[in-house]
Amino acid sequence: MKRTTKRWLLAAASLVLIGILVFGGAMTANRWDFAALSTVKFKTETCTVSESFHSISIRSDTEDILFVPAGDGKSRVEFYEDEKTAHTAAVRDGTLVIDTAETGKWYDRFPALSWESPGITVYLPGSAYVSLLVEEDTGSIVIPEDFTFDSIDIAAGTGNVECRASASGPVRIELTTGGIRVENISAGALELITSTGDVNVHTVECAGRAETAVSTGKTVWTDVVCGSFSSTGSTGDVALENVLAADKITVERGTGDVRLTACDAAGLFVRTDTGDVTGTLLSEKVFIAQSDTGRVDVPKTVSGGQCEIVTDTGDIILTIE
């Protein structure tokens, strides 16, 4: 190794060591409180909403959003935000509109070091509303069971969504990256979409179509009654337990196992390129099962609706309970 190269490596190692010592000294002085390293200062602002409203519309950047019953019957919105950020909350044409206000200099938009998460907490005096619309870049969204809507529409870039609020009409949740959890609700229709993330649905009654689409992620639906069910995706397992559809159950996957437990529908169609299809159904079907490479074991029943299962590489094993 050349002498010049050795000198550069020695200098680099020395700088790394000095950096570690400085960091350790700073953290020791702050009792290893990582929050002390934050370059962002947060503030809490509360906006009281005196006008009545029937719908809610929220557009935010990086805030976690939480809906809470207003125990005192007064509507208000609490913002926990960067001191260089401001939000507005006002009623327009019967809709509570929550939005981000442009403040600060252009360079304030550059990323800063922070160990805290900004948040929006919406205190609602009533329990029933017409519509909920949320558009967000990054952040988690939680809608508790205390509220009902005619429709729910959520679109977010990165973050998790938990919905326990029912809707007489459609519930639509679409994420780019993040998990979706829906529990103990009823809905007119249910559409759940995420590119990268898991979808978990438990105890749902859906009068119309229930569908989910993922690019990469696991899909789990348990105790669901719906008009029809559809699940599409590229990579990820599908587990359906006690999913009952008046019309059809359709599952399509590029790579992933499909597990059906005590499921039933007027007709079933399952297609996966690489993966096993196993489980139990509740009633007889006319089975059409095909696997290019794998074992096929299905009941030899000749009555009931059609059940077509196709996999290129994988086993097909089903029984009737």
C-alpha cells in the first residue's frame, strides 16, 4: 500500500474517532436524551370551531391524525406542530376544512432533525357525519368506533391507517406504503389499496363489493360477510377465514399462498402463479382445479356453484366442512 494512501486512511480513521468522541460527549452531557439533538421546536395550537358542520376534509403533510369524541360537546382541533408550520381549521359550506398554511421562508421546507411526530387531533361533538375526506403525505390515521359516516375516503403516501368507523356508503383507503387495519364496521362498499404493506380486516359487514389490492404484502380477512369479495396482488400470502360472499370470491396473486378457512360463496375463482391453495369450504362446489407442478386434491362433488382454482407451481388441497 502506498504511503500516501496510508496517510489518508489514518486521517479518515482519526476523523471518525473524533466524531464518535464528540457525539458521545454531547450525549453524555444530555444524559443520552436523543430529543435534545432535535433541530425542530414544536408548539401546541388549539383552534375552536363554533360553527356546525356535517362533513370533514383534511389535507396535511406529515401529521398523525386522530379523531376523538369531544366530551364537553365543543368542537376543536388541536395541532402539535413545528413552530415554523401553521394549520387552519374553518367551516366552509358545512364542511370542517383543515389545511396547511404556507408560512416561513423557502429554506424552512428542507428536512430537519426531529425525534417527535407532529399531530392533528380532531375533537368532534357528534357521532354521525356525512363524509370524511383525508389526503396526507406521511403520517398515521386513526378513526375510532365512536363515529359513523355516509362515506370515508382516505389517500396517503406513507403511514398506517386504522379504521373502526362504519359507513352507510363506500369506505375507500389507499396508501403507497403502509398497513391498513379495518375492524368491527359495516359499510356499503369497501376498497382497500396499498402498494407495500399488509391489509388486515376483521368482523366486517359489507352490503356490496369488498376488495383489496396490494403489490407486496400479506392480506388477512376474518369474519366478513359481503356481496362479493376480490383480492389482487403481486407478492404476498392471502388468508381468508369465515369470509362469506353472496356472489363471488376472487383471489389473484403472482406469488403467494392462498388459505381459505370455512369460506363460501356462490362461486370461487383463485389464481396464483407460484403458491399453494389450501383450506376448507362450507358447501359443495363443482371443482375445476389445475396445477402444472403440484398435488391436486379436491372433493369430487358435482353440485353447487363453480370453484375454479389454477396455480402454475403449488399444491391445491381443499375439503368441505
